[in-house]
Amino acid sequence: MEQWNVGILIFDDVEVLDFAGPYEVFSRTRLVPGVDSRRSEESAPFRVFTVAKSREPVAATGGLRVLPDFAFAGAPKIDLLVVPGGFGTRPLLHDAETLQWIRRVAADARRVTSVCTGSLLLAKAGMLKGRRATTHWGALDLLESLDPAMKVERDLRVVDDGIISSAGVASGIDMSLYVVESLFGREVADETAHYMEHRRS
């Protein structure tokens, strides 16, 4: 079975659920239903890992410390890129190294996604031009200001216009289940949500 490499960007002041929600969805997805299938990787269609600028611990919101699996330089090829949000996105809007890494990885990825204010970074990287996208309700105006050639969707939790963006924090779970459904069908997505005891919206 072919596995998709899911690379989740993390950085200081990343919102915890922005990256942990997608991590949970993709790492718990199985093509064989049931609790027992989660005890092995045999029917897991995704290999999930975190990536940061360096291997140094990242301080997420609330002070949670996370050790990235890979640095930019040593990360494996990424098929599905997840760019989460949080207040830490604001300084990264001016971080050329991070923006260039996002552009480079996205160019080779099969799917590119964002959660919350992660879409700010995609917009700043020039990747949302002419596309529809969304973000956390508190950053909709900022997203719009970053690229006037983009249409900001203010009332949707998940927007798929070639690049898949989602609204704030918990909507990243819905976005991830949407991706699972688009790749492996509704039955697999619904069963994953059921395993997580998450009610799909």
C-alpha cells in the first residue's frame, strides 16, 4: 500500500490544536475499520511527521514544548503539507527562509492545506493569488490585505480551491477529514471521525 507523507509545519507560538488536530486525524486514519486496526500501521495510508526550521524544541501556545521530527534541511519528501496557524505566524510573514521552504515543498506536494492563520503564510508566499481561501475569524481582514487578488471566504469552515484552507483552530479537524474523504472515500473518513468521537459538520 502506498503511504502519503504528511508533513506538518510547526514553529514557536503555533496553536496546539491547529497541528495536533490534523496530526490526530491523519495518524489515526485506517483503511481497515475498528479499534484493533489502530494497534498497527498495516492499513495506515499516512505517515505523519512534524517539521520545523531546526530540531530545537518548539514552544507552542500555552507553553507546550514539542520536539520536531525533522528540520527543514533533513525532511523527507512531503506529499501532503499542513501549515497551521497561531500568533507565531505573524513574525513568519517576514521570515524569508520559512516562506521559501513553504513554496519549495508546496511545489512538489500533491496536496497543500492550512489551518487557521496558516493561510496568512500561504498568501504571503504568493500561493493564494486568484484563489478562494479562509482563516480564523479574527484574521479575515489581515488575510484579505495580504493579497487583493484572492477571495476571502468569511463563512466557510473548509475551502478547497486547489489549496485547501480552513477556519480557526478546531476546523483543522474537519479539514483533515475532508482530505481523508477526498482520497479514500466517505466511509473511511466517517469511520475515522467515529473512532475519534468527533461529529463531522
